[in-house]
Amino acid sequence: MNAPSHEDQHTRFLAETHAVENVSRELADYNLYAEDRALRDAVQREGAAWAEADLQAFGSKVGAADYLQLGFAANRYPPEFDTHDRFGNRVDLVSYHPAYHSLMDTALSHGLHSSPWTDPRPGAHVARAAHSYLHGQVEAGHGCPITMTFACIPSIRSTPAIAALWEPKITAREYDPRNVPDRDKGSVTIGMGMTEKQGGSDVRSNSTRAYPVGQRGPGELYELVGHKFFLSAPMCDAFLVLAQTEAGPGCFLVPRWRPDGSKNPLQVLRLKKKLSNASNASSEIELRGAMGWLLGEEGRGVRTIVEMVSLTRFDCMIGSAAGMRMAVSQALHHCSIREAFGAVLNRQPLMQNVLADLAIESEAALVTGMRMARALDNPEDEQEALLMRLGVAVGKYWICKRTPNHAYEAMECIGGSGLMEDSIMPRLYREAPVNAIWEGSGNVQCLDVLRALQKSPQVVEAFFNETGKARGANTALDRQLDTLAHELNDPTDMEYRARSVVDRLATSLQAALLLQHSPSEVADAYCASRLEAAGHHNCGALPRGIDCASIIERATPQA
């Protein structure tokens, strides 16, 4: 046999530059529910054990590699908008990628928009929150119309004649994306239009006006003239819209089509150019005499829509917790495989500190959201209703605000590969600020907490009853609860101090829940780092004595 020529050897060496080794792999084809111990524990604890089989099947479905890719595709190909068709007819048509429609179909067919209303058994809100938490890890943008459709029901029910017509289609478990009148559909989705240019969160400054077509009052027809600076999911079939009446703000159900099948003049001007939430269209609109039916009383529109807002804020909290879970799952998965400086990353002390800190934050967010879901399941219990009133505002403020830095720190654990657009991490990072801003930014939530404290002082008692269940379990929590009680009794400069007060309400509630329900290593680490440590630290500054390895092992998904 002849020896290879110099030219042959040169060609062979050029073809083999290196071996691909010591790299991570995709976190895919795993059961998002089965691999989440904290979630499984919460479902059992908070009253939805009956949903175990459904959640196991759902977790397997959404963790499949091809299903996870739907989230990438829905964001890679954002919605496109046409005002008119090619013949000149006004259509206000928003077109979505098929991946978006697949995500919507899954959400609606599994009742993420309706199950607590159609099957209001104990634990119904807990089960729905768990499903939403899992699906939100795949993709966040489609959750906007799902949330609004879910949250509109209490407002719709304020006017029984309207509810009788619309609720069956709102709660139907099917998805019909066609751009046709609602009379021709068996299922519909609902959006919301509150925000105007001049007011933002100050909706009482809205200038859109409603004029009665005939009689005034609940269920009657009005024509709306004005604008909305933010209208998310403009392809929904109808919207809850605030407009001024002679008696003050009213809440109106405004469909995209008139009863005769003609186009209702709710006209989309343009789609918003957003930092994130790319799969979900958000728009500016003008109402040029659009027909709308009054929900509730004239002048009580804010009160009518406030229950919807409360539920959308609850979903913001669950959505941010879902983002945290996916971010920390990605970081933990990567660091269980990748080696550097002679050891697997998750066995190195400094990285363990960071990973454990991320896992603690994620579990704290989850237990808070699921506890509020149990409160939602018990509205007839006054203490639960009071806890919900305060807890959702506190939780929405704290969890949503903690998410952006959590996403960044998880990305940093992965390093340069985590910054690449073929990773999910850039999308998680871009999505992270959304829930903190939508449905009332941080200051709005803090002011809402102050309103609750002033108008319903019983919420303070409900809060301390809940956190008091952990009294004696940790001295740092005991001290903080004592300090907090003193601060809440001092009205001086309360608005100025609102963020500081709400911070401590949030950490006290999370600490109390973790001490009651999570392993001691998680709860003790939370208290030591969030209650005892002086000042604010970057992630990964847990004090000595924390069992990081156990915390990491508990949170790491196996794929």
C-alpha cells in the first residue's frame, strides 16, 4: 500500500480542524411539569391535585422539541397589518404566522382562557395557573389575548343580558382566527382598550366619549368616538373599552363587527414597534362612531373593568414567574453539562452561589403566584378575598420587577452562547420588562397598595394572619414583620416610602410561604439573603452556610 501523499495529508488535516466537545445541548423533549418539583408540590398543596394527570400530559406536550420551536417561529415572523384588502375594502387585518395560531389553539383547547368559569370546582384557578405557567415558558406573546379573554368574564357578567349572548362563545374551547363577524363564530377572543395618549394609567382623564343611540343604561347601545393609544391583540373579536358618558367613565363591549355583519368603525391606525412581545400585535386605534354596549352603570366604568384588571395583573405575575422558571432551567441545564477550569460549572462554588440564588428567586415567585391562585378559588372567604386584594398588587409589583435582572443573570451563566438569537435567552430577556410595565407599572402598583391599605384596613390583618403562620420559624422574618407593622401604622410620607414598604410586604410574604411550604435549605437561604443581608446585592451573593448543591439539585430539569 502506498503511503498517503503530502497533498492527501494536507487535505485531510484541513477537513478536521477540531472535535466538538464540552458543549451544552438543547433543553428539549422533557416534561416541564414532571421536572418542576416546586410546581408539583404547589399544585398538590393549593388544592388542584385532581389536575395531576392533565398537567403531566400538558407538561410533556409543551416540552417537546417541535413544540418549543413554535415559540421561536412565532417571534421570528411577527404579525403583519393591512388596513384594506386589494379591492379597497377596509379590513383592519392582522396576519400571524401559523406558529402563533398553533399556540393559541393549544391554549384555548386546554381552557387556559376559561376553565375556572366553565368548571368552577375547588382548585380551578390553581390548575389554570399551573397550565398557564407551563405554556408561558414556551412563548409569552400569545398569552396577552388569552389573559384578556379569561379576565373579561367578571366584567361581562355585570350585565346579564350581554353575558347571555357572549359568555358561551368567550368560554368555548376552540380557536377560530377567521376575520369574520362574531355571529358566524362558535368561539371568540376578547381584548381591552383603556390607555390614551394624554393619560396613560390615569384612565379618568380619557377623552373618548360615548353617545347613547337610544335609551341609556346597562346593556344599551352607544356610539364611541375617540382613540386608544394601546390596544393589544387587535384581531380579538371584541374589546372592553372605557369611554366618557354624561355620568363619567363607562365600560363598553365593542365588537369588531356590527350585528348586521358590517365592519364596526374601530379602525387600527398602526401596529406598535415594541422591544419585545413580538408575536403579539399591539396597536393604536380610532373609534369613529363604533357601536358599543354598556357594561354596568354609566360613571362606574372603572369599577366595572377593575376586576378584569385585577385578573390580568394576576396573570402578569404568573407570566413573569414562568419566564423566571425557563431562564433558570436553561442556566441550570447548561451548567450541569459545561466544564471550565477542570470542573463542571454547577460544582464550582461561585457558580453554585449564582445558580442557587436564581433558583430561590424562581421558587419564591411560583409559591406566591400559586398562593394567590388559591385565594382566587375562595372568593366567598373574606380573609382570602382580602389577601387577594393586597397580594396581587404586591406580587405583581415585586415578581415582575425582579424578572429582568433574573433573566440577565441566567443569560450570563450561559455566557456568549446565551446572547445568540438562536438561543431562547435573548427572547426571555426582552420579554422580562413587559409585565412590570403593562397593567400598571411599579408606581401604579404601589399606589394601589396604598389605596387598599386606606380603603380596606382589614387587608393588613389578612396579610399578617397569612405571614403570621410562619412566626417563630425564622427570627429574621419575625423581626421584619414587627418592623413592618410599625411602619404601616405610621402614615407620615407614606406615598414617598411606598416602594420601600411594598418591597418588605413582598419579601415578608414570600419568606412566610417558603418557610411553610419549601425545603428548609430554600427557605433559610431566602431569609438569609433577602431579609437579613444589609443593603442590595447582585445575584450570587448568598451568605455562608447555604446548601447550594441541594437547591440546585431540586431545581435542575432532567432532559
